[in-house]
Amino acid sequence: MHIAIAGNIGSGKTTLTKLLSEHYKWDAHYESIDDNPYLNDFYNEMQRWSFNLQIYYLNSRFTQIQDIKQSDKNVIQDRTIYEDAFIFAPNLHSMGLMTSRDFENYFSLFNLLESFISAPDLLIYLRASVPKLVTQIQKRGRDYEESIRLDYLKRLNERYEAWISTYDKGKLLVIDVDDNAFHEDKEDLGKIIQAIDTEIHGLF
């Protein structure tokens, strides 16, 4: 079983991945942040480093999916390869922070790699308003995220909604983070677990 968690920056993906991993006793695959060689540079100079960052993520997530496929274990994955291709890279391109040449090169590589992977059995989308995202980003206090602009988060949210509205690769569960404090409320977490059980086991 492969469950993947998608959502904007600060929506709670890593926290939910950890909580679900502990509940189900499944392996957790986290997004590589601490050892990402481009992230600090990207937030300081987006136009210069956008292509490098997206290629790094594409490679990292493809490798992660291959590892998941070969492990034969139940896995919860923090963020998906689709988010880079359908949200982050096109957003950078539309903002003039990635050239058309680089974007076309990136997307061509994504299309090739996608032909070798399978979609998760269940995709969980964490929907959150921009004020909620800002609150949660400020709480975790990562230095490189201090320069993230509100319009950047808003653009990403719009792209997430557009992507999710057409997602057809497998089962989908949408969680409204503004109305569910799973990170601190066990009852709210329980609601998510019950919804996941219904999706993957057909329990009613």
C-alpha cells in the first residue's frame, strides 16, 4: 500500500506523514529538506536556481518512488512527484522565474520518468487557506522560508486546486486543514484515519 500526501508549503504534510506512519506502523518517506543543496540558494535568488531545484526534486522523488516500489512495504510518502510537475515548475515558469527553454526541458524529462512509475493507491490532499499556511510556516521557523511571499503561496494554492479538480490517477481524499487540527487534536486525527480506512479497506 502506497499513500502519498500532497499540499502547499506549510499545510502539514510532514506532520501528517509522521502521525499516520506511527498509527499504521508503516514506513515514512519524507521530502528531502536538510540535505537539499539548492533550497537556500533558491529562496534567495529564485530565477537563478529554479531549474536546478526542480531537477533535484524530480530526481529525488523518482528515486524515492523506485525505492517504494522495490521495498514491498506499506509506505506513507510526504509530497508527490506530480506536485513538482503540475504546480511548482509551471508556477515558476508563469512568474518568469524559469525560462520556457528550461521548463520545456524539465517537463519533457518528467513525462519520460512518469512512464516508469505508478500513482499512489491513495492520494491525500491537505487543503489550507493562505492565512493558515502563513501561521504554520511561521510556527516552524525555518530561516529560508521567511522570504516566501503571500502572492507566491496564493498562486501555488490556485494551482493545487486546479490539479486536484482533475486528478484521476487513483483514489483521492481531501482534508480541509482550516477545519481539522490533526497535529494537536487526536479526535481530528481520528477522523482522518477513519476516512483513510474507508478508502483503502472499504469499511463503512
